[in-house]
Amino acid sequence: MLVTVFDSLLLLQKEGLVLSHSIETVEQNRITGLSFDNRTIQPGEVFVCKGAAFRADYLDLAIKAGALFYVSETVWKEDFPYIRVKDIRLAMASLAKAFYGDDAASLKKIGITGTKGKSTVASFLNAILDEYHVALCGLPTALVSSIFVYDGTVKEDAKLTTPEAFDLWRYLANAGKRGLDFAVCEVSSQALKYHRTKGIDFDAAVFLNIGEDHISDVEHRDFEDYFSSKLSIFRSAKVAVINSSADHFETIVSSAKEAGCEIVTFGFRPSDTLSCTDISHLETGTSFVARWKEEEGLLYEISLSGSYNVENALAALAVAKLFGVPNFYAKCGLASAKAKGRGVHLSTKDKKITVIVDYAHNKMSMNALLSYVTEAFADQKIVSVFGAPGQKAKNRRADMGLAAGAFCDHVIITEDDPAGEPLGDICNEIAENVAKNGTPYDIVYQRDLAIQKAFSLLEDGGVLLLCGKGAEKTQKRKNGAEPYEGDECFARKEIEIYNKNKMMVNL
């Protein structure tokens, strides 16, 4: 357990991370917490200097706020106590586990990774476990997702898919101290690559799928780096829960076996541990029959559409079965689960226009959504509105442009977190790929106006896909995150205008 500054030195030395240090004046001081943010640091906390954009004045502010000492790969101030380390990410993981690990030890931890579907599976599983455990003992489930965080103490919107090690371990420790039994965590490739989850022993690791994404100078250099980062989740897991429909399935299973994991598969093969048949598309969502091992198959329903969401439900159901959740609670949890910003269906009063708000933001998720729409809304006009982020995952611009060009009748390209990159450059790259299919398109920079434009193209009816943002309420621009009312909000405004106009015509 991490108590004093000297404990920190011994820990990091044991890990072989220490290059030099100067802590003699404070080595017996008691540590009150861990921080990497000079804006929120409290007196007595360790301050970590991380990131390529770190500046010396950040450390100065942390010292003024009461930092006890700092840990860094660079000696920023020689006259203030410090520990210089080889790898700041590994140091953060080690410090976090030592400081918070005892409180988090009692939790059953589930990690969910994959190119698409993590947040939906997290929502499904959270709903199942809540249904079961609240009924059992009144305790909810801790959730660390790309959308929302709840740990029994903190309840807030997420900033990252998987938080930095200090924050992640603090959430787990809070949950443990509150007596919660389960923690459901989305685990990104970046979190695995940069050791944010190092030291966390997952009772189950869910591997949903793999496709090319997050390939850029600041993320993963190539697919192999991305895939190997994802596979590393098995090194700290007891059970691997794997989608048998995933590309590279045999490689995924082999990696899990090498890590010593028990293997559970889910999918549409009769040989799967949890197998699925009889999918039916309903007005209210989807029903399917699932069978766990040799048990009798049971009917389940979810409020989302598309076979890809059945896969997500199967993933959550497989984990629930592992933990002995009775079928009654699993059925109720799946039926009541709502994935915020995922597959939200809206329609005009005359049912001529259907709007689908979804997080689809890469090749796999876009293709899955478009395949569902072309089947469920056969022969209807399809208009899509989407963009791509700046300064990362640049392959999405080609992938999403090609997918939309192949399936849609019209595409409107707009803003989606451009960060510090010119929005025009991003939109033009997408447009080049939409045009390869000869599909008409417009570029409308302002997202609410793009949605307005899309409605004007559907006066005779059809389907409007609002992709990428889901329930997000910010746009990440050059100076950081700025407020954005949300795709669903603007869609509802346009639906209201459409309904009023139709009412006036009919008077």
C-alpha cells in the first residue's frame, strides 16, 4: 500500500523505473492522493508530469496548489522534490494500483474491448447486473464507459473511453468502498497500449470484434499495433468472452489461451457456449432465442434493431451467465436497457421520415448500420449526415466516405470534433471518397444546418442517418470542447417543423 513519499520511491525502484530522484526532504510525508491535473490537485498529492504538450508552468501551478513532489520523465525543477522515471505511463499504473488497489480488490471487474459495440454492451450488461443486484441487495453496478461514469460516489459524463490510470483506479476504489460488487469498464486500445488498465485483474474480458481503426501518427502506427494492443487485455483476465463472428477469431482465441484464460464464445454457431437462433425484427426492437451450453433456449428482447445489436446483447448475456445471474433478471435487464445515443429511432407523425441517431463512427459500425437500414427500410431514400475527427483515426475519412457512398442516395458531410485540423480539409477528404461511387453530396460545416439540409432532401420521405455523435453534447474544436445541443435535439426540432408544416397543408 502506498502511504509515504518513500513508499513511492521503493515501489518504482522495484519496478525498475527510477532513473534519479530528490525526495530526501519529504520522504516521510504522507501522500493524500494522485493527480496529473494542476487545475484540480489538492495539498499533499503526488503530481505526475505527462504528455507531449506538458509545460513547466503546469508544474509551477501544481506546486502552488500544494503538490508534495512530482514524478516525470524529465527533471523540470531540480529544487523541488521529484522522482524521474523511464516510463511515466507504467509509473502511473504502478502508483495507482498501490494507492487504490486495496479498496478496489473486492470488485468483480469486467473489461469490454472491440472496434465497435463497447458502449452498447456496457449498457446492456449494466442493466442486467443492476436488475439482479439491486433486487438482491440494493446495490447498483459501477460503470466506466465512453458515455457515462458511476462509481457509487461519482456520477458524471465521461471524458475518455477509458480514463487515465489514476482516475480509473479511483473509480474502482470508490465502488469498492461503497460496497458495490460489479464494475463494468469499456477498455480502449489506447488504454491498453499506454497501460491505463495495467494491474487490473479482470474477472472477465469481452472481445467483440476487430477492424481497422485508430490508425494514425498519434494512435496506432498500423493494424498490427492496434490488434496486438487489443489482444493484451487477456493477459490480465480470468475468462475470455469472445464473439465467434469476429474477424481473426482463431487468432483471438489463441491469444486468450496463451494468456491462460478460460474461453467462452458467443454468436450464431451451434457450437458456441452461448448460441443464438430465431432473430426477429419487431417494431419495438429485436427478439432472439439464446441457449447457454446445454440449457434450453430462451426468448429475449432488446429495444435496439439490427443483428449487430443482437451480438452486443449476447456478449452481455454471456457475462451475466458466467456470474450466475438468473434468467429472469437477464431478460428484464436486456428488455429495459437503453444505450444512450445508440440506434435512437425518431419519426414524423405521418411516418414518412425516420431519423436514426447513432454513434456509428468507423468502417465496421457504419457498414453494420447501413446494412441494417437497407434491409429494414428497403426501397426508401437514405440520406446520411456525418463527419470525422481531426488529428486522429484518419482512415475513417476514406472508410466512412466509401461506405456512405455505396449505400446512401445522398450524403451531407459536416463537423465531428475537428480539433486543431481545418474542417474543410477533413470534409474534402471524405467527399473524395463519397464521390468514388458517384453519390451526390453536400458539405455543410455547421452540423445543425447540415441536419436541416438533410430534412429538405426528404420531403417525399425516407431515412435520415445522423452518424458519429450519438448523444454527445460537445464539439472538440481548436480551443477544446465547446457546447453542442446534440443530434437528437436538432432532429426533434426539424421533425416538429415538418409536422407543423404538414398540419398547415392539411387545414
